[in-house]
Amino acid sequence: MGELGRMLAVRERETYAGYCIVEPGKREAVIAFTANAEEAGQRYLQGQPYEGLVRVETADYPLALLEANLRDEINRIINLGFNGVGGGVDECQNRIVISVPSIAEVEAALQTADSPLPDYVEFLEEIIVEE
């Protein structure tokens, strides 16, 4: 599946939204596209040994968009004065997830700065230990 994901990220860049393992340890995965999901999924899954193990879904955002905006969204939070911020793309949830020390404080700072986040950004509150 990893090879398929890398191939789709190139060939279907405009619509490929990612893939994920539904539940670790189970042989079930989801592959998502933003448009023509069933058609695109069939084109790449038909005849493959894992065809019956992969569910095709429609997602809101292409993986390329999420990956391209990840650094900018993290920097937006850092530029508001927050340290220990990190993040990544959650392909299962079709989101950018940013770890912050306090969601309430970050949201207040964004509101004060009149800097709304795109719908595809989500916060995860984590205690971040800096060395």
C-alpha cells in the first residue's frame, strides 16, 4: 500500500487525499480522493491482491494541499508567540493537526490577530517537554 500511496500522490495529485489503516492490526484500509473517488479507486485497485481490503471514500481536501500548507500553518502559530508547536497531516481525518500547549490560548491569540484558520486545521493539546 505504501507504494500505491506514493504513486497516487504523483499521478492523482489534484484529487488524491491519502490513505490510512482503519484500525492497526486489522487488514482494512481506506483510500480517499476529492473527486470521482470510486472511479479513481477502481482504476488503481482493480486486480490488486489488496483490492477487497481497501475501501474508497471521498474527502474534502487533496493531500498535496494539506502537505503544502502544513509548514505555513505551524508557522502562523509560532509567529503568535507559542513555543513547542509541532504538527503533521492526518490522512485518516483529512486534516492538518497541530500540537499546541493550550488550545484556548492559541484560539484566543488567533481571534485577537484576526487570523482565522482554514477548516482543515485542527489542534491537539499536548504537554510539550522542551529539552
